[in-house]
Amino acid sequence: MSREAAFSALFDAVVGAYPWALASRRLRVWSEVPAPMRPALFQLESGPEAYQWTSLARPRRTLEAKLFLYFDSRDPLTPGASAINAALDAIDAALTPQGADAAAGRQTLGGAVHDCKIAGVPVRDTGDIDGDGVAVLSVRLVLG
């Protein structure tokens, strides 16, 4: 299992989960993503990496990615949280194990990883005050 295959499979899973106007594996600062290009998804792949030696011959590697979600929250009739909630629900559904993965109790992203899970507490700013909504999720990828 390679790092590139793992990060690519994660991106493929989340990019297809929601109607993003823009999606990239290269992070952009939210102020550089104008409202017409939102909702936007960016995957940052510079999180911590750990090795756990479960056998003498082969480590189990754990990688982390951060998903940055940007929203235009300027519509005065719609709470900024509505779009964030819908996107987070879509990502949750995309990362929910199905079929053989569900039976094994893990998400393998089509065999690219041993397991994939959202980790920690998402950061959320609904953008109700300034019109710029943002959410950040950490995703832990365990390679075999």
C-alpha cells in the first residue's frame, strides 16, 4: 500500500460525495477562492506520519490528511451551517464502510488502505458574520 494510492483514493472518495465547484489536492488559502468557486474542497497531505511495528518485517503506517471545505455563506435566508452540515454528512456517508468493508468493520477505500476514519473534532466556522464558511476535517489513513 503506497502513500500516493492512499491519498488518491481518499480524494476520489470525498470529491464524488458532494457537488463541489472546485476540488484539488493542492491547498489554497480560503481568501483566494472567490464565492463563485465555492463550495470548494482541498486535501492537505502534510499531517503527521507514524510507524507501528506489528511484526519484525513490516510496519503499519498511519498517515493523516486534512480536508479543507470552503463555502459561500452570504445568502441572508440560509444559515451558513446548512451547507457545512450537508457536506460533512456527504463525507461521512462516503467514508462509511460498505459491503465486505462493513463486515470487517473498516473502510479500505477499495483496497488502497487498511482503514480510513475521520479523526478528532472538525473545525467549523459557519460564516454567518463574514460570509466565508469553512470546515476542516482530519482523516487518518492506516496502511497495511
